[in-house]
Amino acid sequence: MPQHQQGAERRGARRSDATGKVEYQILRPTGISAPLQGTAVNISASGVQFTVHEGIAPGAIVLVQASLAGLPGPPLVGLGRVAWCRDGQQPGSFSVGIQFWWIGRADPAARDTILAHVLGS
């Protein structure tokens, strides 16, 4: 699996490469942004990484909805904070890491479903 972070791995949750559409909204004291689009890179039970065309400030609170290839069931919905944002691999793109505070779907076992997907079972 490719290394997605320079230096020693600091994450405790195992992650899996993911492809699919990510729609996100930034929550601000003045309101919520219009829906924006990104592309999933990887997912774990504790967060998601995706690419976007505009950077998002670390610490920002985001609502994420992701439809991921290979992850059965309705789209994943998560609430979290931007842990980091850096230049992406393509010019004009950014790579964003979201740390989940809450994840769910119509299926209350969403976290277990994601974990099983990540572990390859």
C-alpha cells in the first residue's frame, strides 16, 4: 500500500485505498457552504483522505458524504475536522485529511462495515 504521509506513520487506524465521489460542506459560524466536490483517496474507521481543487483550512469542521467503490450500501456520511491540507499531486489540487468525529449511514453498523472493508474481509 502506498505511503501517504512523509516520515513515520502516526495513525492508529488501518486504512484502505478508496475511489469514489466525495461531497463536502464546510460548517462556519455564519452558516454552511454550498456542496463542494472531491475524489476519495483512502478511508479508515477514523477518517478519510480526498483531493479537492480548493484548499480547506486545518481545523475547519466539515460534513462529508462519500459514495465509494467497493463499499456496499448507502453513502457514508461523516462529521469531522480537517486534520491537514497540503498540495496535491496534480497542479492546482489539494490533498485533505479529515478526522471523523461521527460517521453513519442508514445502516447503524457503518463503522463496522467500513472497518471490515478496510481489513479486506
